[in-house]
Amino acid sequence: MAGVSPELVILTEIGIIIIIATFLAFLVKISKQPLIPAYFLTGILIGPLFLGLIQDAGFIKNLSQIGVAFLIFAAGIEITIEKMKEVGIVSSIGGIIQMVVLFFIAFLTSVLLGFTGKAPIYIGLVVAFSSTMIVVALLAEKREINSLHGRIIIGFLLIPDIAAIIALAILSSDLSISNILIVLGKAFVFGIFAFFLSKISNPFFRKAADNKELLLLVSLSFLFLFVIVSFFADLSLIIGAFFAGFALANSDYKTEIQSNIAPLRDFFAVIFFVALGMQLKFISTSFVFLLLILFLLVVFVKPFIIMLLVRIFGYKNRNAFLTGNALGQTSEFSFLIVTLGFSLGYITLELFSTLIVLTILTMSFTTYF
């Protein structure tokens, strides 16, 4: 596109994404298939693996992070303290147990397969975490975020998300105890900030409630304020977006806020899923066996462990099954973890590609399961 202004290039590429995603979404809708795999397929088709239609993949990837913010913000609004009290024990204790167990299973498996150094640590972390983005999108689509199993699922996701943020901070630092304590301290202070800001925000929403456009702007300002603060505090965007939603969970205008941001959330979520599909790469045949083993661990072993834990804590078979079934995938944090490991030289290009493929495959299969 020589001679074309960068602005027109960006607009054209976003248009290509939306048009192709819409066409494929229509096809899968007609065939009664889930929509999310259509978005992954869009990314694969227009990405470097096939047609190579998108030149500024970095911009698309950055744009997709707004989708992450909206989805996590919407999930946070649904999670009130009263609702979480009912599932707090199973979510916190169960979330920690399943995360530790899965990490060590994947760690030991990779060691037995001949991986050395810090590579098994990265493999274990990828397997241990589940995708907040995918799960929240599916729960929202089925209107189950507020159900009992929905709250258990969200609780199971919160602990690993916090652990993933801490893991990223530790892996990119000198692994000292002081750095770990600093990260935990920042998250605690951020939670206090969210609590106090929620107390003084009601008058602003009350004034804006009569005007739909103004209410949307106030809601977006609230979200981006938390995201900006989390950025300057060296915390994850996910933490900022979640606390923004959580701070508004008890607002009198929660329903209006949710309906206003829903179209924006859905638009940027499509960009996110397409951006993930664009990152798919071919892997060598020597890593296919590793991919198969890790796929089975994530899609079958992880849900079974979670189902067992939920049953141990006294919940019925249905809630246990739905909870485990929803969490059988790797996380969007996997991309950050493997990118960090690859940039530091701890994992090879082949292992990097394998873990990327694992993440995309398990996220796609979740929509069917």
C-alpha cells in the first residue's frame, strides 16, 4: 500500500477484519456453531500464515487489549461482595489447589519429555492458568455470569489471574522476595483505591444517568482511569479493568452501564480473538507429541481436577461439571508468558510456537465443550 496514508491503511485493515469476521460468523451461525472459532479462523486467514492482509499486526494487537478491558470490566460489575461470599472458599482454596496441581503435572511431564532449564517452568505456567477472556465472553453470551456456577467460575479465574500477574513480575525480575512483596503490596493498595473511589463516584453517575451519552462517557472514564492507574503502578490491565467493574458492582446504575458498554465490548472482543488467530504458526513434527500431551492435560485432566475440587467443597454434580467444563483451556496470559520466555532465551522458537498453538486450540475447543 505504498503512497497510502497510514490512517487509511489502519482503517482498511480494521474493515477487512470486520467484514471477513462477519461473513464467517454468518456461516457458522447458519450451521449452528459457536461464533468465537469463526473469529480465530478470521485471524488465521488474514494473518501471515495464509493471506497476509494485515501489515500493522502490532496495532491490531494493541487495539485488541481494549476488548480485554471491556470484558473484564463487565465481569467485575457482576461480582458483588455478597455474591462472592457464597463461593469465596471454593474459589480461593480450590483455585490455588488446581493451579498448583496442574503446574506440577505439566512441569514433571515436560521434564520426563526431556525439557531442561527453565522451559518446564514456562510450560507449567501455561497449563495452570485458564482464560478469563474466553470464559467471561461465553458466560456473558449465555447470561450465566450471575448464576451459581458462573460465580464459582469467576472466582476460580481471579486467583490464577493474580498469580499470573505475580508470575510475570517474578519471571521478568531477579526472583527476589522483595520484588514479590512489592507486587502484592501494589495490588492491595490498588484494591483500597478502588474501594474509596467507588464511594465517591455515585454522585457523578447520578448526574449523568438522565443522558445516555453522558453516562457512557462517565463509565468509560471510570474504566480508563483504573487502567491508567494500573499502568503507572506496573500492574496488569486486567487488574485495573476488574477493579473498575468491581467498584461499580453495587452502583444503582449498574444495569444502564452494562447495556451502554455492551456494543463496544463486543466489537473490541472480536478484534482480540482475531488478533489471537493471527499469531498462529506452524510447528515442527518433533513437537506434535508435546502438543498432544499438553492438549489432553488442559482439555481433560484440568476440568476433571476442578470438578473433583468443587464436589469436595459440597457443591452438586451439575455445578461441578459446568465449572470444570468451562475452564478447560489455557489463558491469554500464556501469550505474555511465552513471549517473555522466548525473549529471555529460556524457550526455543519451536516451543514458543507449540504453546501458542496450544492456547488457540484449547480456547477454540472451549466454545464447543
